Amino acid sequence: MEDHGIKLPKEFYLGTASAAYQIEGATTQDERGPSIWDQYVKVPGAIENGDTGDIACDHYNRWREDLEIMKHLGLNAYRFSISWSRVIPKGRGKLNKKGLDFYSQLVDVLLEYKITPFVTLNHFDLPQKLQEEGGGWLRRGVHNDFNEYTDIVTQELGDRVKHWTTFNEPWELAWQGYHTGEDAPGLKLGVDAALEASHNVYLSHGHVVQTIRDNVPDAEVGIVIHLNHVEPATKNPKDIAAAKRWEGCQNRWYLDPIYQGQYPEDMMKLYGPLLPEIQPGDMETINQPLDYLGLNMYRRSVISGGTDLAPVNIKRVNPPGEYSDMGWEIYPKGLYDILKWTDSNYPTKKIYVTENGVACNDPITPDGRCHDTRRVTYLREHIKQALKAREEGVPVHGYFAWSTMDNFEWAYGYNMRFGVIHIDFKTQKRTIKNSAYLLQNIAKTQ
Ligand code: IFM
């Protein structure tokens, strides 16, 4: 492999990330309860090719092999999520010991391999029972259930897991689950529902921060937000205003409450009657001091005025350039820009780049390898941009490539491959891609 030109700092996490529903499979094994994704994938037309997560990468049964590969690559961290309905099949009440034991064993072997576990408590899946009772995240009291689940998981794993994330990508969870309907539970209820779900997710986040700290006094606690650097498509004041609204909708709506204890005023005004009820004390609950921000970034957002997501009224513009198989622009400087923007507007102790990656569907070639050249370039250039921001003082302490292995890419099913490990979904054969060897080479520089 040609020289990548990267020297990793000491004390820096380099790893990959995954999510339970996307890789585990075994959706009915060992008394796991159904989640909203098990239900949603049954809706005709919801997922490309009618794919489901029933088997996925069968990681629930093949996790030892997957961890062996991480060890072989010399990665020092792994970010994964816990399936709530594997641990508490009905969302509250009866615990499924076998489900909890799965994660406990996983953590033991990670530590044996000197791989630091970063655990996400919620990465898009919710026990189906809680969806049926009161509409999932639309029910304000859902935070009690999330707290019960957090309490159980942190009591069990907290002696070994020290990095905890409450939620992954609250914007996607709320807007794509309750407004655009492209993700589970697949509801198209409107912006008001997305804002309501979002507020309840944030209340749940706020409530469990203290629970994690009580159970794991030496924990680092954070949240993971999908942040893209926003740029107006032109200097036209209409585009500038639209870009500001998109930045408000996707970035500031999620950062302001965490770091400033309030929703952004301009967006409150814009949403007006669509806003959920914000009760006295809510913003204080949400505004818990955190130890880190998890930042997910894939592309930048170039925005003009339009009619999408009214009243946000934007249109995403695709400037000339290189695009992934998913149709997302490849723009490494966007990672530097968003890190700098975040650091100057929301100074925080630590930032981890918790997801960054690219969909390129490269096949296995006759030499038995996967030459995912575009991903090699993508990861290398983005890691450089993250380290550049770090050199300029942004407290970037880790980088996780999305994703550990090709997996169930939500509404795209198995059509989009993000992994640094190739999965043959017919045979479950794992093949280490060139991009994983790049990470291995970078890891060696530490
Ligand atoms: O696969 C997803 C992941 O679950 C959340 N962040 C974006 C990834 C790529 O779409």
C-alpha cells in the first residue's frame, strides 16, 4: 500500500463503528423481542429488494470472528450499539439475561484484545411494544422506560465499559421516523411529530446521563449527532437564509439544548405552532454537562431556498464533484469545516468523530480481495482533515470509520456497502478490504 502520510497522535482512538440492527441478525434468537425495525421491514416497498435485518451479518453468532479481525487490524476502539429489545424484549419489565450476556461476553473479549468499547444505548431501534403503547418517542413518559433500560445495561457493563453514548443521530431518528417516514416506525405525521419525538428523545437523554454517572462514576458520557457543514449554494440572500434554516434544523436544534440549555430562537419562531409543549424544567433536564460530543459526518450540505421540509423550505444542491454510490458528495474538507465550526460555537472537552465513511459497492476480484480504492482515499483524506483540525486546537480524540462491515443500510437494505470488511451475504464470508488495511497501517503509526 502506498504511503498514507498520516501519523496518529498518541492517546487517540482509531476504530470502526456499527449498530445492532444493522449487523446482529438473530432477531428471534434467545428470546430477543421485536423492535420497530423488525416491524417496519415487513411493510411492502419500505426497504429496497424487501431486505430485512433478520440475518444481516449474523454478528450475533459470528462476533468472535469479527473481533478477531479487529484485533488483527490493530484497532484500539470499537463503537457498537445495544439492542434494547434483546435486553428487555417488551421495552420494560422482564429482563432477557441471554441478551445481556451476549454484550457482556463481547465486552470481555474486546478488552482482552485491548480494544476499548464505546457503547451506544440507542441507535434507531426501539422495542415494538413501546411503539404500540403510546407511539414510541411520541410518548413523553418514554424516558422512564429508557432510564430503566439504561440502568440495567450500565449496571451490568459499567465495570468494564467507560464510554457511553445515549443516542445516535436524534435528527434522523425523529425526522425520518416520524415525518418523512423513510425509517422505522415509518410514520409521516408531520414536522410537529418530529419535533415532539425529538424533544422526548432529548428528555430521555437528559434523564439517563445521571443514571449512567451513578452506575459508572468514571464514565465518559456523550451523545452522537450527525453534523454537516452548511454552505449557501450562492450569495443570494434567499439561499443564505435557507442555509441558516437548515443549519438551525439539523445542527443548532440539537447542539443548543445540550450546550446552551435552549432551542435556537430563530427556529422556535419558524416552527411556531408546530412546537411541542416544553414544560418548566425540561431544558434544565436536557442541559446536562457531557464529557464528549460524538460527531457523525459524511458530506457537506450545500443549500438553496426550496420547498423541502416546510417550513424549513430548503433544497439540497449537488455541486460538481465526486459522489459516492449513495449519491453523497465526497468532500473531505467538510470534516475539517464542521469540526472547526462546532468547536468555535460549542466549545467542549472532547470530540470523537463517531462515524465517517462512504458507500462504494466494490466487488471481490479474482485475486480474492476487495480493492475499495475510493474508500481508501475517502478515509485517508478525512482522517487527515480531522487531524488538521486537531493540530489547530480542536479537541478531536478519536476517529471511527463507518462501518466495521457491510451491513443492513436501513431503507437501502443490502444495496449500499459502507464496510471496511466485505460481507458475502449468501455465505457470510468476511473479506478484509483494502480500506481496513489502510486503517491497520495508520494504527501502526501510533
Ligand atoms: O448506516 C448509517 C448509520 O446507522 C447512521 N449514520 C449514517 C450511516 C450511513 O447512512
